[in-house]
Amino acid sequence: MQKFIQYLKDVRSEMAKVSWPTRDEVVGATTLVVILSIAFSIVIKVFDMALSRVLGFLLNL
């Protein structure tokens, strides 16, 4: 049990050393991730539609 208590003390000590991001940094990073995810999904959808049309055209020849 003593080892577990020492582990918890060590965890608390290490967590105090962590440099936590500010709220503005978290909001900015989250916004960037959401925007990039939407942009990439749109790009992938456009390529998928184009490839589907090309393959559909080639298969109907």
C-alpha cells in the first residue's frame, strides 16, 4: 500500500510540473482541427465523386 501512496504523490508532483495550455490556445487548436477535418472531408468527397464518374464512364464504353 505504501508503494501506491508514493506513486500517487509522484503523480501529483509531476502533474504540477506540466505546462497546461490556456483556454484560448485550446479553443484555437480545436477550431483549427474542426476546420481542417471539414476541409479534408470535402476534398476527399470531391475526389471520390470525380473518380466514380470517371470509372462509370469507362465501364459504360
